[in-house]
Amino acid sequence: MSFARLVVFGAMLAFFGAGAFAKQRWAFGVGAVAAAVFAALIVAHARIELAVERLTRAARFAERGLARIDGDLGALPPPRATSDDRRATDLDLVGPGSLLSLLDAMETKESAARLLTWLLHPAAPAELAARHQAIEELAADPSLVERLYVDAGGGDDDAVDPLGAARALARSRPAPAWLGLVGLALPPVTLSLLAAGDRVGAPSWLGYALLAAQLALAATASRHLSSKLAPALVLARWASRVRPLVRDLGALSAKSAALRAAATRLSAAADAIETLDRLSAWIEARSSAPLAILLGPLVLYDAHLGRAIDRFCRRGAEKIGEAEDELAVVLALAGLATFRFEHPEATLPEVVDGAPALEIEGLVHPLLPPGSRVANDVAFGGPGTLLFVTGSNMSGKSTLLRATGVLVAMAQAGAPVLARRARLSPLVVRTSLRVSDSLARGVSHFYAELQALRELTERPAGEPTLFLLDEILHGTNSEERVAGARGVLLHLMDGGAMGAVTTHDLGLAVLVDDRPGKVRAVHLLEHADGDRLVFDYKLRDGLLRSGNALRLMRSLGLPGV
């Protein structure tokens, strides 16, 4: 195709040259035909490149899917959304190898932002039921989900903002109406006089005078187009990408209410997207230097293109925002459906209204490699109850808390979860799992943890809270740690919150006596296999009163132990 463009462009120059310098009038007509063929080749070439991009995305979707199934999270790109919310860091919701990397199979900015919003802001049980229905429908049609990835441009390294581009176009000033009319009428007259002016008795200078006037008009049209071209190109590329997606969803006989509603609202924007898609090839063609420098002024290309963009601004720009919002919902649901398809062992959790409650059977952490996952049952007894987790180093205490928080976030986003069964009420998750100091802010590790605890304890009255605390107040001496931690935990429990805490400090075990029947003590441990420590990561009832710190130090050859 590139070679054909080169040959046709050379022929166009040769014929126009013959017409201008050798006075071969017929050559202007042949040159004009060659110019039209050259423009058509540019458009066709753009379509071929688009097809190649789609095939590339389809291959990428398969490769990324295999990486997710194998648990090779390092092969996945970092998600295109982030958050300063403490839970996002504590529960590994964002960043490389995070939960968002695993769930956002569509890999677009819109889907990542929508999924992160769902993970951090729980939906009502009725809305979750609608998402479940849509997820099951999409998971049953993996070829459709793959087409959604391809159509949405999944994984492409771009920063398309169609809504911002539509607003920029809406603010732009339309070109004067006369410019479009002159753009239609003047080029045929000019080319006719240049090609055959002497045959109709027109003076030879007239054709060249009109050509000079046309060049001046081309410059005027370019000035009017310049402010619109960049946002129009953004919108046009976006439309070329999503037009097949809108078509696929429009043809879908959706059973779920969520997909039906999205398809209906997207169909309302289909005409605007189709118009943009048609414009995309002509906007891309303008970036070709031969067209912009030589052919463009000859046919007043910018006047015609500007007129088409102005017409779109009047009729379709306002529909882009609605379309983008619906696409974000569909792509987020498609990501959750892909997780469902790639993890057939996952289940849809039961989220019901009522008093705070959480029961999980067979809980595993989705970010662990499949071969190293160990399932545990975790249950909370209702408001004011505490899971008191003890255990040796590296036994899996922190992972257990994170797995619990991740399951709740996924369940309240509408996602399938890695558990045999999960039942919960709407909960607000509050965490202090990963605290770090800050030299820039002059904050020590201990003070940073105090700030996290203050945020946690300042919860609104009556909020159905699940708190997760890892090694609470371990940055101070044991006497103050026990007193401070006991006060914080009793305050939370007395306020109706339920949660879990991990600790190495057995002095905190007084909580079992402080709140009989409200505190359940559990532990994780290891056993020695020669010089090795073997961890089974199984949760057991009761306190663990021994540790493995000295054995770990000896295994590393540290002196004095």
C-alpha cells in the first residue's frame, strides 16, 4: 500500500507538471484523477493499519489472559488508575501486580477508574445483583468479551479523553458559512480553467488568478480548523475504536438489565460515533504531507473538513459524554466477567441487608500464585466482635487480613470472589496494615500509625465497620503498646464495629477475658523439618504462645543466637 501511494503520488506530480510547464491541458484532468486515487489510498491505508492494530490487541488479550491464569502478575501492565485512599495501599488494590491489574482485563483508563471506584465505594445489594447477572452473561460469551477488549483499544498506550475533546469542540467557533460554500464551488471552476480555459475563450491568467485566490482561502480555512483539529482527531480515533463495540452491544440480546440499559443508551449515540468514524480517515489523511501541502489547497480540503467538523459539533458532540460513561460501565463489567471466566472456582458472594456480618468459607488471596493458595474459613460474630490472630513470623497473619479485606472489597464491587462461599452485609472497611514513616513530612513510623488509628476510630456513629489492624502499635514499648492497643480495640468494639487484629504481644490476650464471647482467638504456626521451617498457613483456634524469631535468626546465621 505504501508503494502504491508513492507511485500514484509520483504520477500526480508528473501529470500536473506536464499540464503546467508543457501546456498539456489534458494532463490536469489525469492529475486530478491521480490525486483522487492518492486520497483514496490514504484512507484505505488507514483502514488497513486499524485492522492490524485490532489483530495486535487480540493477541495481547490472549497473552495477558494466560499470564493472569498462571498468576504471573509481573507480566501485566500497571493499572491506569490510582488512589490516595489508605485501603488502596493496604489491600494492594492499586499499583503493579495489584488487584486492579488482575480485575481490569480491558486495560483502559475508563475501565480502571470505574473498577477502582466500585472497589472503594460499595454498591447496594440490588445493584450488586444486577452486576452479577451481567457478569454471568458476559462470562458465558468469551468471544464477545475479547471483541470488547479489541474494540475498546485495550492495552494501547494512549491517554484519550473523549469527553474533554468534545467539550473543547463545543467551545470552538464555527467557520463562516460562506467559506464552506466557496470551498464547494471554487475548486471545480479553477481546475476547469487551468485545464481547458483557452478552449472556452477564457484568458490564461484567469485560472492562475483563481488558483492564487484559492490558496489564500485555503490559509483562511486552515486557521479556522487549527483549534479544532487536535480534539477532533482525539474524538475520531476514539470513535473508530469504539464503533464496533457499540455495534456488538447493540446486536446483543441482553438478558441482564445492566447490559440492556447500557446498550440502549449507547445506541442513542451510535449516529454521532458513526459520523466521527467516517471523519477519522479524512482527519488522518490530512496528516499526510503531500495531501496537506499540495493536494489540500488545490481542492480546499481544510474548508470541507472544517465544515464536516462544525456539522458534527451541532448535532452529536453532546452525546459523547453519555457514551463514554456507559462504555466505562460495560468495560468494567467485562473485566469482572473475564475474572469469572479465568477462575471457574470463583463464586458470586451473597450480599444482604441487615446487621454487620461476614462469613467466608475457603478464603484465599487472589494475588497469590495458584499453587501456593491455602484456604481458610473466616467468620465474625457480628457487631462488637473481634478476631484475635496470633502466630509466628511469616506464618501468614498479614496475608489473612488482606485476603479478608480484598474479598469484602471485591464482593461489594460486584466481583466474583475466591472462596467456596461468602455471605456478608454492607460493610465499610477501615484498615491500618501498611504504615510507613516519611522524612519529607517529618513523620515517624509510630506517629504515622497513630494518624491511621485516629482516622479509623473517628468513624461515624452507627457505621457498619470492619476494621483490620496488623501488629497494632508495635513501634513502642510493650507496656504502653498493650494499654494503648487495648483501649483502641475496646473503643471500636463498644462502638459496634467488628474486625481482626494480628499481634505478637500476648499481653493483649486480656481482651479474651475483657469481652467473653466477643473475642475469638485464632493462630497460625509452623513446624521444624530439620533446619527448615515449614508453614502450612492453616488457621486454628486458640492462642499461640511460642514464636520462631530465634530460629529464623539462626537459620540466617546471625551471631549471638
